[in-house]
Amino acid sequence: MRRRPAIFHLILAAPSLVVILRWLWPLSLPLWGSAGIAGIMLFVSQYHVWSRLSSGSVFAPEFPRFIVILFNWAFGAIVLLALLQLMLDVGALAATLVRQGPVHIPNGLRCAAGGLVALLAAYGVAGALRVPPLNDVEVAIRDLPPEFEGYRLLHLTDLHISRLFPARWARAMVQRANDSGVDLIVVTGDFIDGSLDMRRADVEPLHDLQAPDGVYAIPGNHEYFFDYAGWMRHLGGMGIRMLENAHAVLRRGDAQIVLAGVTDRSALGHGQPGPSLGAALAGAPDGAPILLLDHQPGGAPKAALRGVSLQLSGHTHGGMSVGLDRLVANGNGGFVSGRYAVGGMTLYVSNGTALWPGFALRFGRPSEMTRITLRRAG
């Protein structure tokens, strides 16, 4: 068991080693300067080790917010510089083969690459930290009762309330959610990164979330890392109805819609009940359209077979970056960002309202608060 964290941290150190050997060492710097910069890079590369030491978990860096921001910026800059340096090396190799003579990367180009990635990393962190705007989406629902034509719900997910996304950020997000004019608010998990004692004050603004038909939610995988039962009680006590393999019925007169929610697929590994759509739909009225909250999108094909009309998911953070999103999709059934048609069902995967503070950068996959309007199909 101890070897896995060691391998994980070694992998995270790899970009720093590439930068030190291929970018830093060839620069015309005094030895003490190169050694000092290399030491800083190796220190930053072990950000997740320092996070574990600060809180007992790599998922909850308990440092002042500006330190967490600096770590994310520096770690992101190192990863970007490693990628850019590898591209420069490939280009130099290709030029060497064409010219049949050695081609060296000038120091000026190396310095320009360093400055570029510093700016790119700052841009990526700034994009991750913002309170996201509303993203309006219309979804056609088969057999939607006329009474629910134009029904609006707000989809929040992956809040990751933490030192990086503290009470001030949560308060601004809640204000924007409450001003969205929706009928219902749903949250598809990953509320927090940290224990109840760590995050009690930071999550307090969620108590003010409100919509005419209420606030419903499900757990994400991160809730299981920090006293799952305690967090479920606390969130429930804040007026958020947790749908743990359960459903609620939304009504407009005699018309009905079923809102179902399942637990996260990581639950079984933590001694908790795993996701069960059958249990979630037990006793639900026949013939009513089903809206499903499932933190991870990979189970969408099975949900479609059960007659679900719309599944809302998060978890992927949209892949965080163009390019990286393809890798994230491979681990989530091919689903990573936006709308998908799955066997007659619509799946919407949000890019996330925030993201994990362990790698908080976004490039081309912006955060969102998704306002969904239901329309009658056909």
C-alpha cells in the first residue's frame, strides 16, 4: 500500500526533472543559481506531499489561500514548461536531421518559453478561481407534461469548498445561484475537500441556497474521503435534501416528474452503499419522466436503459484543458463535457462549478453553473 503513494509522488516529480535537465541545466547560470531553482522546482513538485502533511489528505491543502494559489500556479507552470520543452526538443531534433548538423536551442528561446508558461499558468489559475457564469442549456424531454414546459433547474457540481474555494467564494456563488430565477437547484456531489471541522465555516453559505422547489443533491466521491456520514448529516441539516439512492416527486398540479439520485460508485470502497438506480426509483410513479443525478457520467448507458430522460453529472471537471479532456473521457465512458445523446436519453456533463485544489487550472474548459430549461420533445 505504501508503494502506491510513492509512485504517485514520483510521477508528479517527473515534469520537474524534465525541466531541470532539459531547460534549466543548459542555461548559462551560475551553479548556485541553477541549484536553487532546481530545489524550488522539486519542492513545488511535491505539493501533494505537503498537502498530506498539512491535513492528513492530499485532497485538502490546509495552507493560507495565497499559498495554495502559488502552489497551483508554480506546479502548473512546471508541467506546461516540461511539455513546451519537449516540443522544442522534438523541433530541434527534426531540424538536426534536416540540416544534418547539430541545432541548439538558444538561451533566449528558453527564457521566452519560461516567461510564456508563467503567464499561461496564471491565466489557467485565474480561470479556475472565478465564480462561474450561468450557462443556459435547453433539453427536450419526451412525454414532458405540459405543466413542466419551460421548467428551469440550476445544476451545480464539484464545488470543492476548501482553502482555495472558501466561504467568500461560496457566498458569491450562492448569491448568483439564488439570482438565477430557477425552480429547482441540484448539486451532483463533491461539495468539499476537508473534514467537517476544517470546512464548517466555509460551507455555511450553502445554508442560504434556495429555490421554490427546493435544493436536492447527491454525494460525490470526495465526500467519502472525509467522514461521509458526518457530511451527509451536516448538509441535510442545511436544508439540502440528499438523495442517496432515493427519489423525490416534483409536482405541478396533477403532473409529476421524478427526480432521482444515486450514491457514488466509490462508496463500496469506503464501506457505504453503492449506487442503485433500482433502489432510487423504488415506488416512483409510473409514466413520469425521470431526471437522474449521478456524480460520475460513466453509468449513463445503463440509466438510459432504465428509461431515464435526463442524467446530470459532473466529476470530470470538463477535463480541465483541451487535450487533457480526451484522457479524462477515456476513464469516464467517453463522457467528459457537455451534452450527449445516449440511447434516447440526454446526458449533460458539467465542467464543474469549481475543481479540486490539487491542480486548479483551466484551459478551454471553463467552469459553469448550468441553468437547464426543460422543453417538450416534438
